[in-house]
Amino acid sequence: MKIVVVGGGVAGLVAALSLRAAGMTPVVCESARELRALGVGINLLPHAVRELTELGLGDALDGIALPPERLVYCDRRGRRIWDEPLGLAAGYKWPQYSVHRGKLQMMLLDAVRTRVGPDAIRTGMAFERFEPQERGVAAHFTDRNTGGSVVIEADALVGADGIDSRLRARLHPGEGAPRGNGVRMWRGTSRYPHILGGRTIVVAGGRPGDKFVAYPVEDPAAEGGPTLMNWVLEIRDPQPGEATDNSYRPVAVDEALAGAAEWSLPWIDLPELIRGSTGIHEYPMVDRDPLPRWSFGRVTLVGDAAHPMYPMGMNGGSQSIVDARVLAWSLAHHDDPVRALARYEDLRREPLNQLVLANRELGPEKIIALAEEVGGPVPEEHATALSQGYKQLAGCTTAVLNSRDSWSVSPVSR
């Protein structure tokens, strides 16, 4: 079975690896002319790490990432509001990892080229449209290197091309631009000593637009020494009524310093962190409304193309990885791709739609928003209930993840 995957990001590459592991032939078509190690930090929760481990990538991931052990919520003064263990420390069979997104993508890209073949990734291929066929689907691309048209026939077509998915736009015309909440995120990475014990993700502040996040994405060369620190400073848009700007503009150091001027956290020197950043960029906080349908015949969506969500609860990238694995599992268990994609959607769409809506209501970060409202920590049992309720919605409580069956499948012949 031949599957064309539109998009060479994390979701698309994991889809390719999962499809290949199930005995299928994936072809990844990426619009960029070159795949490079771009981006900032990303957290992979244990449910995503399990999938990568079962793909045989556990050791490679451990070599480029750091396993955080604790999540700490603080107020604007850096005082603890609530904290919880993460990964193995929380009782999961798999760790959580913080990693630079570019390093993760390059690791996955190398794995695809090794396992599927050097020609499995076709770059400079801008998706245009698709045409259903009697026993397949024809995907139409523009080759950005030559300007020519390319048609690839396959058994199924998968859109993994992100929040601005061109395939999603074909399936749901007229949807328009992503939906913003008036918050801009200034993101960067900087060499900085570990904070709060060295294996901590810290979230300080309250509601979106009044928040600071920091966590290391690699182990330091020496204990307690400088490491690559990912940081996010949220700024409320002074003119939220304007159209969302999705340009990811560069932010000058002086502008970032001015935005952080009112923050004073005892466990980090924000000016030093900002000045040491190799590049700071602005990302609007955006999502899209949940879709009533992902799959149309032999065509479907995964990852941010299917369910882009606000970055609450660290679930966006992790759920994209699970999508890819469930997709391959479904295709392996049905001879008919149409039935397979319908089964994949049955398993994933409604839970992910609910997660998108939960993130609009702040997800687990409702804990610090409530603390800001009442002027102090919320009761421990209330915070625990909020955190566990979100994990249950995301399908990643320790009880569920540690006991459920694997999405791995033996190779199938078609």
C-alpha cells in the first residue's frame, strides 16, 4: 500500500516511520526546499515517548534530549503555587523528554532516510489539490525547484502540513485564518545554568498573556553548568481586534528586555537569559475550531493539520505522534483504505476535539490562573483534580498508558 504524506514535520515523519514499520510504502512531500534544524523547545509526554520507543528510537531520543522530572507552577514573584512529578518520577513506564524541535526533526529525518530510503522525502513539493480515483487518489504538487507540475498516485493521502494545511483547506474550504486569543509568544533558546534543580519545567504567572515558561532541552556538559534553555514570554496584544499575524517575526533583544522589565523571578536572571539568546521570534497563540470530519474517502489529516491547539498542557506535538501511530495501525488492520481512515478518525477525532476546547479553557494551567484570581495557591486536592482530569481527557494517565495495548503492528503485505 502506497501512502503519500503531505508535510515533513514531526507528524509527517513519524507517520512515514510508522507506515513503513507496518509494511507500507510512504512518500513524504515537503514544501520547503530543504529541511533544516529550526525551531525552539518541545516537550514529548510519556504517551509520545512510548510511541517513539516502540519505533526503536528510544536511545536516539535519549541522546539528544533531557528527561525533566518535575513541573513547577509559580506566581509572578516566583513563589511556588503547585508542582508535580513527571515521566518516570510520576510512575510512567516511559520518560518525558524536553528537546530542541530541530534536533528532533533531524533525528526523525535520518531515521526515515535510513529505513524507508533516501528518496522517501521529496522536498520543494508544494501541495495543490487531489483527485479521487476508482482505486486510489492522485495528489497534485508544484515542484518549487523547477516550476513543473507533479502528480503522485497512491492508495491514500495524509495531510500532515500543520496549522496552515493546504490539504485541510481543500477538505474544508472557506475556513479562513487560524483563531487567535490576543496573545503573542516571544520564544528563544539561550545558554544558561540549570534552574530549580536542573530537571524542572517552570511556568510562572497566571493567565495567557501574563506568563513565563522555561526549561532545559539538553543535559549540560558539567553538572550545574550552562545548558540550552528554552524560554517563552507571553505578551498580551495591545490591539487584539486586529487580524492574527502568523509571520513569526524576529524580536529585537531590546524589545524583549522591555517586555520582561516588570518580571522579577528569584531563580533566574531574565536579562541575562534574553541577552544570551541566539534568536528570538514571535509566535501568535492560535488554534482552529474543531472539525466535524477529518477523513474523506482515501484522504485524512494528522497532527496540527487536524487539531491545532493552544500550547497548554504540552500536548500538541505529543498527540501528533500518537495520531501517526494510530493511523498506521488502522491502515494495517483494514484492506480497504476508506474503512481504515474512518476507523482512525473514530479513534482520534472526538478526543482531540475535546482537548482543543479544553486548551482554550487553559487546560492544566487553569491552576495558576485560579491562584492569580484568589491571590494564593489553590487547595492541593483541587489542583490535583484539575491536573488528573486533563490527563484523563488526553488519554495519558499512568494507569491508562502503562496498561493499554501497543499501536505497533507486524508488517503486512499488500
